[in-house]
Amino acid sequence: MNDQAQGLRNQLNSMDSSKNTKTLAVISGKGGVGKSNFSLNFAISLAKRGHAVLLFDMDIGMGNLDILMGQTADFTIVDFFNETATLTEIIMKGPNHVDYIAGGTGLSQFVKLDKEKANRFMRELSTILIHYDYVIFDMGAGASEESLNIILSVDEVVVITTSEPTSITDAYAMMKYIHLLNTTIPFNIVVNRVQTEREGKETMQRLQTVVKQFLEKETNAIGMIPDDRSIHQAVKRQIPYSLYNENSPAAKALREITDRYVNEQFNQSQRSSAFRFVSKLKQFLFER
């Protein structure tokens, strides 16, 4: 028994040092702000720069990443929880070498797993994450018990908002809720669908000021994306907008955001090991 335990520890230590993976949760306070569209195109933009990216659709019961990219996933995360497929088998190939796991429906089963199934999820997740530079979790709008476990375990959070007052208010409420549970998680803010650069800057400043004043926390303004007609056209054609028209204002803005992020101008947190992420997730699942 001692030999088996030591062997497991050696395996985990090896996993811990073999790959540094940046885990990100993309969130919004309310739906309809373009969160999933950002997650998809940000993943593609990272992959274009040579990074290995896994995009994980965690939009509970309303997964739509495969629809946005014009694909039909053969398997979803539900198949894994129903034990009809392994986690490796449900990884699909997306555009520009982005790997993705589709959300499908029934994802609320996640928090209803017994310990044996949850441990299977952790074990297989550990073996997958070590192959990627970035793992992006596209979360559902708002904060549920299911999504909170993931959000509190990642290295960084990307908050998507628009200039609408309700969107800003909801984004702040979401950030406050997360901050009260974990004060160390960095927040990166993206203002989507801006009409003018001035509008985007004012929205960003307003949200950053409120977070600084009431939460005493600095946030990273990583950019803004204009309300571009080509985005709507790309969605109708089920083509990621960064591929549909690479010269569009939205695609250019996304490249600027990605360059800024990758160059670590705002990306201050250190990459953690894949094993550390899984360990934190396991802690929130079983010890909270």
C-alpha cells in the first residue's frame, strides 16, 4: 500500500512539473453580451500564435460554441458524465487547431456526481490539461453552484461587459461575489459591442473605479471590441468572426487584446500546473 501511495505521489509530482497551463474562466454578469463569441475567437487568436488551446463549454444546458463555429459535436460533456465516453474521446477539433469540449444539455449533473464519478472526472482532466498552454472555460451567465467551483479554481477570470448600465451593474455584482470568496483571483475586463472608443473607455473606467473603491482591488483593462456588423454576419453564417473577416474592426480589436494579453502587459499571474488546478477544483467540490 505504501508503495502504491508513493507511486501516486511520484506521478503527481511529475505531472506538476511537466506542463504549466494557464486556466481562464470567461464570465459575464448577464446573458447576451457576447461572452461565448469572445471565448471562441479569443481561443482561435491564441491558437494562431502557436499556443495549444482547449476551449471548454460550461454554459449549463445552453452550450452553443459548436453552433458558433458551424460544427456538430459527436460527443459532449454529458456523454462523459453518463459514462458513454472518456474525456479524451469527447474532445473535438475546432477551427485553427483549437480543441473544444461541447457543453450540450444536462450539464447540471456536474454537482450531482457521486465521489467515484467526480474522482474519475478529476483523474481524466489531469491527464488532459497537461497537453495545453491555455484552457478556457466559457461559463454560463451569472454564478451557479456548478460554475462557481470552476471559477474559484482558475488562474484568472475574464469579465465580459457592455456599456449598458444593467450589464455593468451585473458584471460588478459577479466580480464582488467571486472576490468575497477568493480575493486573489485576477480580473481582466473586456468591454464588448462599443459604439465609440470613448464609450468603451468610459465604461472600462467606470467599472474599474467601482471595483477599486468598494472591493479595494485592481483590475486589468485588456481591451474593447466594437459593435461590428461583420460579427452579426459571421454568427449567421456560423463562422468565427476572427476568421470570417480578418480585416474587420472587431477582428483587429481582438488581435490587439490577444497581443496585449500574451505579451503579459496585463497578464501578471503566473501559470500554474495543471495538477494545481485540479487539486483546487477537487477541494471546492468536496470540502466547501
